[in-house]
Amino acid sequence: MIAARRRRLVAALAAGLLATAAAVVLSCLLGPHPVSLAAALAGVEPDRAILLGLRLPRAAVAALAGAALAGAGTALQALLRNPLAEPFVLGVSGGAALGGSLVLLAAAGLGTISTGAGLLAGAAPPVALGAVAGAALATLLVFGLGRIGGRLVPEAALLVGIVFNAFVAGVITLLKLLAPPEEGARLLYWLSGAIGYESGGAIAVGAALVLAALAALVLLSGQLNLLTLGDEEAAALGVDVRRARAIVFFAASAATGAAVSLAGMVGFVGLIVPHLVRRLVGPDHRLLLPASALFGAAFLVAADALARLLFLSLGTEPPVGAVTAFVGGPFFLWLLRRTTRREAAARA
């Protein structure tokens, strides 16, 4: 049985890596200006600048954000034992966006006193840490207010998350009015979910956070299998429920915060990808979590490429968050209806 699971894991990871590589290659080669891979690798301009300086870093940002959101969504669905849970719907992405926005606003304020201090505070590491802190606080808020009678009620947590997202959108809009124009444009970026051309330092910080968070989730994937049975059952099977839940909460928050610091509030990746991957590899989180992260990377890279090409004739492009919402909104409603029918059938 162990050998069979290993073969399935290798197959799932190989398929995910292949899908991600294919999406990155297509994203790098497709665009308003055709490029030659051979010319770019040979150092011929402008092919080299377009491919290595613009498109490849952008694809890397999309891959990191997609992997983080899909991995976090898989973990949150296991903890809540609810198929509708994901970072955007639960308000975790909103908390991350608010945390990053407050850091940017503080950096703008410091910039009026000292230009150097303002630039340092607005750099990638402080913004990413602010986003992670905001995501963690949002997770605590949602799961705290989602408790009724001392027990976590998944439906209540989802409603709290939806309301919190609306609150965050209003607060960030207000902060945009108070911020300088250049910072206001960046705050709007949080809400739109647009993948841009980040610096090498920002990508490195985001990659470190995403890889660390996903590694923690993968290491706890066996315990996630037991937590889906319920806290009492997991404890009876030897799981330190409070410790495991706390680590998963923080790791999912860190992954979401890193994704939001790179790409803004991109919704529904953590909802769509785990459900599709679950149909391929099954419910075992030791397979599901790493496979979801890889396919999440491929999904968001492909969605970003589609966003770039969709309105090419008009000379503009929608944010990738609009593309994922266009797909994810109907998917969420379909999943909600299917879940409601199943619960009604179970009660009948």
C-alpha cells in the first residue's frame, strides 16, 4: 500500500510540474510582441529583455501566488471540514491586503520625514510581513467569531469572512483617498488582484515565505487527514489538535499573506483547484496538498496569460482577479447548491 501511494504521489507531482512548466512556457512566449526563445537565450534584444526581464518574472509571481492560495485553500477546507472554505471567501486574503496596505501607508508617512526610512519601510520584506500579520489576525477573527457555543460552525465562519471582506474593501478604498497618488495606485492593486512586474527582491521574499508555509502544510498533511474526522476523533488517534491547528492556521495565513503581497486579492484559486485535483488524486492530503499547490501554480499562470491576451486588440488587460472571479463565482454557487442538496438528503 505504501509503494502504491508513493507511485501515486510521484505521478501527481510529475503531472503538476509538467502542467506548471507548460503554463510558464506558454505565458512567456505569448504576448503582444512575439519573441524567440532561442534568440532570448542567445542574448538578442529585445527578445532577451522581454522574456527574461518581464514575462518570466511575471510568470514566477503568478506561479508562487497560485501555489500558495491553492495550498492554503486545501488546508482551510480540511480544518473547517467545509468544501466552500478558501482564503478569499474566508476573508484571509482581505486581512492580508489590509495589513500590507497599512504598511504602505505608514511608509508613505515616514517618507515625508525621511526618504530613506520611507523607502525601507515600503520595501518587499516589511510589506510581506504586514500582509502575513493581517492574514493571521483575519484568520483568528474569522475562526473566533465563527464559534457558537464553543464549537466552530463552518457556515458561521464563512459568513464572517464574507462580511469581513466587504469591510476590508471599504477600508482600503478609504486609505487610498488618504494616501499619496503613487501609493493610492498600489492600494488599488490589492483590491483588483493584478499580477505585475515585481523586483527580484520581492519575488525572493515571496518565494521564501510560500515555500516555508507550504513545507509546513505538507509535513502536517497526514494530521490533516485525521483532523477532517473531527477534533475528538483526531485527539483519540494521537494528534495534538491545538498544536496542529495552530501551525496549520499560521502556515495557511503566511502562504496567503505572501500571495497577496505579490498579486493582490486574487479570489477562488483556493476553491477551484483543490476540488478539481481531489477528483484526480483523492482526498488523502499527503497527495492532495502538494498536487494542489503545483496545479494552483499552473492555473494562475494560465489565468494571467489569458488576462493578458483576452483584450489584446483593445490594448489593455483585465486584472487576473477578474478572470478567476469570472470562473470562480459560478463554481462557488454550484458547489454551494450541491453541498446544500447533500446536507438536505442526509437529513431526510
